[in-house]
Amino acid sequence: MTDFNLNRLRRFFRRRQYRRYSLKHIYAIAAASRRAGSVALRLYPPKTGMGGMDNYYHFIVDLMLPLSVLVRQRLGDDAITLPCIGSLGSVVGQVYGDRFDFISAAKRSPDSEHLNLLGMNPKIIHCRRNEVHQLRADILTSLALEGYRKPDKLVLIDRAPPPPGALQGSGSLRRSLPNKADIWAALRDNCPKDLSPVHVQLEHLTFSQQVELFYSAKIVIGQHGAGLTNCLWMQPGSAVMEINPYDLRRPHFKILAGLARLEYLTVTQSSEHGAVEPNMVIDSLERLHGSGAS
């Protein structure tokens, strides 16, 4: 295999600094692939206890983002082999065409070399803004959404009940807003005149429909959850309001909003199923609409 030392690269990936979320290992994989000439690496996304690559957040951040970097860094046109990754796998082909091949575990050759993607369930997210913008450009271009379009929607995300056979404790069973009807009524009555209010359950939209909706959204309001990953498709200067249970102080979407150049506010929820005072949401909406998201 010429000068490509797979075992040395594996040891390199196991160092402590790679236990946090970082794209450095993707650059190392791309460099090793270039040095090895015809060697095509098989990348196996790691698993998580919360749905793996069928979880929308992990699919975008832990798979699509590294693949976007790899496509740009790796030389040659040989397809990169990935395992079958569930219902969202078709999105990879939609965005990157034939750059990636999918195989089942049963067809995997025992002699094939492979390296793991890193970063599932990170406590720390560390990536650069240009890496996020590259992925955003890839997806918007694949959907013919590139270019400026004035955002004109105020979006309230509603968590739908999980379908039969879904991950236990997902959807509205995991987090909910018991007074969502009151919040929606308050938003309709106080929606800025230049925006159209939209109440949506993302579970009923395709990937393309979600991207298009968030691309046209000026302000998005929703509970902490994977659907807020769509903030990456919003246009710079727009805004995200995250409704966050007090015991779930996780900075995932605050960080993503910063990388996407969005305004960000959080509204505290007393528990995962606690009511949220509509006036708190309206006060935060007025702050967002008057501080640049206008």
C-alpha cells in the first residue's frame, strides 16, 4: 500500500483531542487517500444511543458535514464506500451524486480497509465557519436554492408524536409544549407585518421541503431538538429562538446559529413538558425582530 500506514493513522485518531467534535480527522483521511493513490477508504459512521444516522442532527453534523469536507479535499473520482445508513441515505446521493457508494454489512469485504468517522454525541463542537458554509452551498445548489431570496416567514416548529416503531422517547413523547395552541395564537396575533406565520411539523416534510422552508424563514421558534439543525439553511441575519428545558442546557444550536451568522435567543422551559408563557415568546420575538432580524 505504498506509504499509506493505516495502523499509524488509526492510532493518530485515538488521541484524546479527537474525542471532541472536530473535522481534523477528515483532513487526515483525505491526505492519506491521496498518498495511497488508488486506495479508496470505506467510512463507517459510528453509532449513537439516540438513533444513529436516522437522527437528523447526527446525519447532518456527523455525516454530511465531514463528507462535504472530504469531497473537496480528496483528489480523484473514485467513489468512497459507505454502509447503508437508513432513510436519509438518499440525501447523500441527491447532493453528491455518484461520489459515494453504499453497501450492506453482508457485502462488506473482510479484507477491506476502513476508518471510522468520529464525533457522535460530542460534548464540544469545533469546526470552522467556512466548513459549514461549504455544506450549506452544496445542499442549496443541489436544490437550486442558491442566491438571495428575501426571507419572509415566521416559523413555529411543533413536535409530532413518533410513528409506530420509532425510537422510544422521541418526538412529542420526549419533549412537548402543552400550551402550543396558546403560543401559536399569540404569534399569529403579534406576527410582524412583513412576515407570514407558519406552524409546521417537520416530520411530515421531506428533506428538500425542510431546507426550502428554513431558507425562506426570517425567524424560527422551536424546542430543543434535531429539527433546529435546519437553521444551517437560513440566510445570514435571520434568527433562531430555542425553547430549552432547564435541565437540557446543551449549546448545539447556539453554536450552529453562530456558525450560520444568525441571531439567537433562548426561552427557558421549566421541564421537557412544561408550559411556556406566551408573553415570554412574544417578548423574545420583539427583541429578535428589532435587533437585526428585520
